[in-house]
Amino acid sequence: MTAVAELPRTAGPADRLTLLRQAGDGRMPYPALVRLLGGGPATDGPTTAPAPTAPRPTAAPDAPRLTARQTAVLTLMAEGHGNAVIARTLSCSEHTVKNVIYELMGRLQARNRAHAVARAVRHSLI
């Protein structure tokens, strides 16, 4: 993943989004998306599933509860991985990944994958 230049702190969310769009080809790295949505600092880490013992961020009180597998799939989805890569990373079948994503869409009341990631970030689920 490419590094994104530090954005001015005085710029509002709309200004930051404009700066990010001008900086590249329209794709936005996951850490930049998290910072843009106000989810706190995010680092470019390895693209592996989160460790089961890693502390989860504190979720908002009205946030839906997710299982460990749903959180792992959502995290990998947020990094831009497809179903096949997610399945290989989590050592499960693509069919299982599709079922987990289907459940996530319902729990998060999301219309598509990007919407699911955005809602998860806003609820501090990932």
C-alpha cells in the first residue's frame, strides 16, 4: 500500500477528501479512510487476520455485536481483499466467506461492501 501524505489538521472532512482524491488514482488506503472518518489513528499493518487475543476497539453503545469471524472478514474486506484471499487467509471456504458477508450486511444494515466498512468504522467495530 502506498503512503499517504499527512493532511493539514485544519482541513475539514470535505477538504481532506478532496486532497486525497487529488493525490492519486481515486483509491483510498484503509488507514486514510479510518482517519478521514474520525476512527482514530490507523497504521499500515500486515494483511493478516487479527490475532484472537488482540484487544478490540471500544464499540459504540448502539453498535451491533459481531463475532470474531465477522470482525476478521470485515477487517480483511476493509483492506480491499476479495473473497478468495479472505478465505485463504482465514483457512475457510469462499462459500463461508460469502455467508459471513451476507450476515454482516444484515447486521450492519449495509447496501454493499464499502457501506459495511464505513458503518463498521463509524461504530468502532474495526
